[in-house]
Amino acid sequence: MKVIKTACPLDCFDVCSIAVEIDENKIVAVKGDVDDPITQGFLCKKGHSLMERIQHPKRLTSPMKKVKGEWVKISWEKALEEIGHKLLEIREKQGSDAVIHYTESGHGGLLKNIDTAFFNAYGGATTPEGSLCWGAGIEAQKLDFGEVLGHNPLDHLHAKTIVIWGRNPAFTNAHLIPILKKAQKRGSRIVVIDPVRTATAAFADYYYQVKPEHDGYLAMAMAKMILDKKKYDVNFVEQHCKGFKEFKEFLDRQQLKELIKATGLTEELICELTNLYADNKPSTIILGYGLQRYRNGGKNIRFIDALGALTGNIGVAGGGVNYANQYITKFLDWSYLANTDSKKVSTTFKRPLFSQYVLEDKKDKIKGIFVTKSNAVLQLPDTQKAIRAFSSIPFKVVIDHFMTDTAALADYVLPCTGIYEEEDFMFSSMWHSYFTFTEKALEAPEGIIHEFEIFHQLAKIMDMRDFISEYNSPKTYLARGLRPLLEKLDCSIDETKGRRIKLEDSDIPWSNKKFTTNSGKFEFIRGEDMLIDLSFKEADEYPLQFLTLHPKTSLHSQHFIDVEEGRLPEIFCNAKTLKTYELQEDQPVMLVSANGMLKSKVKIDEGVGDAILVSYEGWWLKNQGVNNLTPQGISDIGVQAIYNNCRCRIETL
Ligand SMILES: Nc1nc2c(c(=O)[nH]1)N[C@H]1C(S)=C(S)[C@@H](COP(=O)(O)OP(=O)(O)OC[C@H]3O[C@@H](n4cnc5c(=O)[nH]c(N)nc54)[C@H](O)[C@@H]3O)O[C@H]1N2
Ligand SMILES: Nc1nc2c(c(=O)[nH]1)N[C@H]1C(S)=C(S)[C@@H](COP(=O)(O)OP(=O)(O)OC[C@H]3O[C@@H](n4cnc5c(=O)[nH]c(N)nc54)[C@H](O)[C@@H]3O)O[C@H]1N2
Ligand code: SF4
Ligand SMILES: [Mo]
């Protein structure tokens, strides 16, 4: 029996290391890698079901073409010939940027970025800027620290106070839970700040139910208390920060009572939270992404970052304001991986505003769209508009493993290989700095090829000679793209196979207190950026806030594939909200927002704050999909989608 090492390709914080046992060319077991200090031998259900997905009866095994509204099988040769010629024709008539290349993170492998290299060689397609995911927080941390770096998750064991702020690791970051529990056992206090008493909050020592989008005010109130009681780290703010004076003067002008009122919490509770954070040091904050999917998402994160600097909890063991961790990214050669020098045009659109771009801003100008690693139509806000926008494009190609809702609306769907069938490089940019060269365990079923091969064949048809010679094999692609990392490690790719490796100097970011901002210091939010605008009047007809959170047992839409057609998505609210609208549990209702409608089933969850409805994203169109209700729009900074700024009302049926 042979054991090979690979890693989970799903778009998740953990990027778990996986040990695959193979006997006589068959996979006999898939396990969490015991040698990995993060995975510690267990995988979540989604990780275990990776095997089911590659053997799933609905997996596509042949290219498909839509002919007169019906899907028919087509040979690779013919499919790529037709697609290649169409791409050439569009470029000749309208320019390469009349094609949109829409890609997401449906598979985390580095090799899968060959799509971007191809479209840059094509001349530069129109591509998205900004994010459906984490954009506001990324931009906020770049402004404050210069880069987005996180502590080694095991370093949290040194923290006396661990504040989980708007993240639900019990669902989305499973391997953080044992670390939190171990820290708790050793005496650390676990604090959760979330409008929903989540499964993470259930085992926390302290829980604070903040009003959605009001975290900036909560952080301001905490900062004001820290300043008033002179609990701040004078040395840190004087030596290593820029803008402290202005920050303090701004807070001096704020009324504590007003700030407190805005948060939905009491003065006693905020005082307790502030004391925990500022007195029981070192303290770490672990931020999630739910709290930045708002108009003020970036500012809210910046005020929270400021708490770390004020209390000197930066660059020390057990400290940090952990949002994501882009440390490994620094050692990848993106100009090679993405082939940026070949690009002749650089047209972008704001990702959350895709539908508006296609239907209004560039009406009739977009002639083609190529989707990779994404179920875009379902995951973008405002589903009905996304369907109209996508369908309005005359030529549509999707590469996926399944006939997703996005694929079903396309003209061609091309199947590709998945985990276990390919070698690749897998790393996390959301959490830790461990990585794995994934080994191949199986041959892909007949008819399925890797994206590298797909784009190579297309390039041949389109006579893209430079691309073919520059990107001649997966092995060279990885070796060239990873050159800075391999130089740092002083080894070759082959020497790293089968091992889980971590970048050694990455455990405590900013320990030298040299920040990568222009000033070289931590920069406090300042000037007009400090004004959080929550003055928009919510229409009286939509009294409820609709939060769409990440589901426990599915990675976005991927594991909703087998849900029976017509099943109603569940929505959760507390008994008080249920009573206000005179509803019964399990009653089917219609939710109505300014964007659309969603028939759903009400469930009681006492953890949900007042006047809030919670649902989970990822339901397919056969179950309507929650983005029927969500608005298009972007955050203050970082071009982030604002899914959680969704208001609705309930209508009984
Ligand atoms: N309402 C609401 N909507 C949201 C969010 C929310 O909080 N609320 N969250 C947003 C966030 S954070 C994100 S990141 C986005 C995610 O948006 P998407 O990334 O579009 O979501 P997925 O459903 O994971 O779709 C990924 C697709 O990639 C496919 N795939 C898997 N492996 C491969 C591969 O090797 N090659 C190719 N070509 N395809 C592959 C999968 O089968 C799947 O169909 O959704 C956003 N949508
Ligand atoms: N099982 C599973 N794991 C996943 C994913 C998945 O789809 N399924 N998706 C992956 C991806 S792409 C991402 S981006 C991450 C997302 O990971 P998380 O950030 O953990 O997930 P979310 O569900 O978006 O939001 C987390 C929490 O933010 C809270 N929240 C919402 N609004 C506010 C607010 O205004 N203030 C505060 N303080 N809290 C608020 C929500 O109630 C929720 O409990 O998860 C990754 N991991
Ligand atoms: S989905 Fe996340 S927690 Fe689950 S196995 Fe994959 S990387 Fe690990
Ligand atoms: Mo995400």
C-alpha cells in the first residue's frame, strides 16, 4: 500500500493536508494528515466528500454544446475548434476585452491559474476587480499595516484573550476550534462578537450580540474607554504608529453614550469586553468576513485594527488582528503565473456589479464570457439580474465538473480534472502559511482533461505560439511560478513532495514593528474615512435584516447539488420575530426585498438577534437561491459585495 499527500482544494481557511492510501491503483482511504499540526488527522465532511464528488454520477465526462436549447455531447476536438475560432473572431472584430474572463476560487490549485495566463496571452480579456468575499477587509488591513498577514494559528495558544469577531469557525474554519478549546482549557478567555449566537459562541466564555454593521461604533466605544482609562500602550502608539493624535481627537469629540446606543449593547457589557481585551493581555482578534460585507465594511475593520495598535497587541506572541494571511503569496511570481506582460488591454469591471456592467454600462458590448472555477450566476448578488446579464452575452463557455446553474445557461461546458487526479501546489491565503505539493493519486476518467491541456489545445488552434512555448508543461509552470519560494526554501519541487511545509519566519507578523505602509508605521484610520455613514433610511416596507451566511456542510453552492428540487431554503429567526409576524415554525413564507422574492420555511433559532433573518448561501436555482433577495452594491473600500445590507419583509402565503 502507498500513501500520497495531497490537500483540500476547497476555498476554505484550512486548506487541510490529506493522506490518501492507495492499494493496487485504487484509493482505499482518505484521511486527515496526522503529521500536520493544523489538520491533526481529521477532515471535515466536505473534505471527506471530495472522493464522492469526483465519482459523482452527475460529473461531466464530455464537453457539451447547447444546440437549439438542448445539451448534446461534442468531441474535444470540435468543441475547442469552435471555441477557439469564436474567440479569434471576437478579438478581430471587437477587441479581446469584448470577452469577459470570470474566475473565482472554486479550486485553490496554483496550476489552475493557467486560465489567467491564457487570457492575458489572448491580449487581455475584461476581468473583475474587487471581491464577493473579503475585499473590504483586505483593503482596510493594507491601509493600516501595509499587507495582510496573520499569526500562525498555533500562536493563539499564547493569547490570554481570544476575540472571534464576525467569524464562525464552527462552520467555516473547523481546525480553529480545537485550538480555541485547547487555549480555553489552559485558561484563555474566548470571546465572540456576532449578531448571531453561533455554534462558536455556544462554547465561548463571553458573547456580545452586536447590531449588524455597527462594529465600527463598538470598536470606537472600546477605543474611547481604553483612552479615557489610559489603558493604551503609549510606547507602541508613539514609536510605531501614524495618526494617533488625530484618532484620539476624533474620539474625544464622540459621545460615548451615542456610540454605545448604536451598538445595541449596554455600557456594562462594552466595559466588560474592553477590560477583557485591554487588561488580559496578550489579546488576539480573529476577524471573519461576514462583518465586512456591508457598505461600511472597510471602516469597521479599520476601527477594529486600531484596537490592536492602541493596546500594543501587534507583533507580539498571542497578539494580532488576524483577518487573512497572504504571506505565501509574496513568494509566488505572479507576473509569470498570470502572464501579465502579455496583456495589451486591461479592462476591468467591479465584480459585485457584474450584471450592471453587462446590461447597462457596456450594453451590447460584451460578446463573450468564459467562466472558470465559479458558479457565478448563483453566487453573485441579485440572481435574476445576474441571469439576465449572463444570458444576454452571445457566446458563453464554462469549465466545471458539474452542470451548475451557471453552466446550464452557457453555450459550451467543458469538464476538467479535480483533486486526486492532478499534481498541484496548494496553500492558504486566508489563514496559515503551510503548503503542500499535491500528488496525483488517480487517472481522471476518460474524456476529462486538465485545464492546462484545455488551454494548450485552444492556444494551438489560435496559433498563440508565445504562450505555448512559455507555458509548455505543468511542471515548468509550477517551478517558474514558485521560483522565489523554492529559492527561499533552498530546495526543488521534488524535494518538497509528500511533506507539509511551513514558512518558518511567518509565525508572528510585524514582530520587528516595521510596517509596510508608506510611513513604515501602523496607520490609524483618519480624516473623512472615520465618518461611518449609517444614516441611510431603511424603507419602512422592509423592516428585517437578511443575513446570508456560509453553510456548514457545503462550500458555497458545491454540496447543494443533490438537494431535492423544490425544497424550500430554511430561514432562521428568534421567537420574538416569529411572534411579531404571527408565524408558526415550519410555515412556508415569502420573503420580499427590493430585488426579488424567496419562498422559504421559517425555523426558530433563539441565537438570532431581533429583527434579523438568517439563511445560508449556496442553494441552487432548483431551490431558488438566496441571492434572489440580495442587493448589488459595493463597500466603502475594496470593491466588496454588500450581501448583508439586505432588507426584506415577510409575507404569509
Ligand atoms: N448571499 C451570499 N452570497 C455569497 C456569499 C455570501 O456570504 N452571501 N459569499 C461570497 C463568497 S465569500 C464567495 S468566495 C463566493 C464564491 O463563489 P463561487 O466560487 O462561484 O462559488 P462555488 O459555489 O464554490 O463555485 C465554485 C465552482 O467551481 C467548480 N470547481 C471546483 N473545482 C474546479 C476545478 O478544478 N476547475 C474548475 N474550472 N471549476 C472547479 C465547482 O464545481 C463550483 O461549481 O460566493 C459569494 N456569494
Ligand atoms: N463550511 C464552509 N466553510 C467555508 C465556506 C463555506 O461556504 N462553507 N466558505 C469559505 C469562504 S470563501 C469564506 S469567505 C469564509 C467565510 O467565513 P466566515 O467569515 O466565518 O463566514 P460568514 O458566514 O460569512 O460570516 C461569519 C459570521 O459573521 C457574522 N456577521 C454578519 N454580520 C456581522 C456584523 O455586522 N458584525 C459581526 N460582528 N458579525 C457579523 C455572521 O453572523 C457569521 O456568524 O468561509 C470559508 N469556509
Ligand atoms: S473544507 Fe476546509 S476544513 Fe474541510 S477538509 Fe477542506 S480545507 Fe479542511
Ligand atoms: Mo469567500
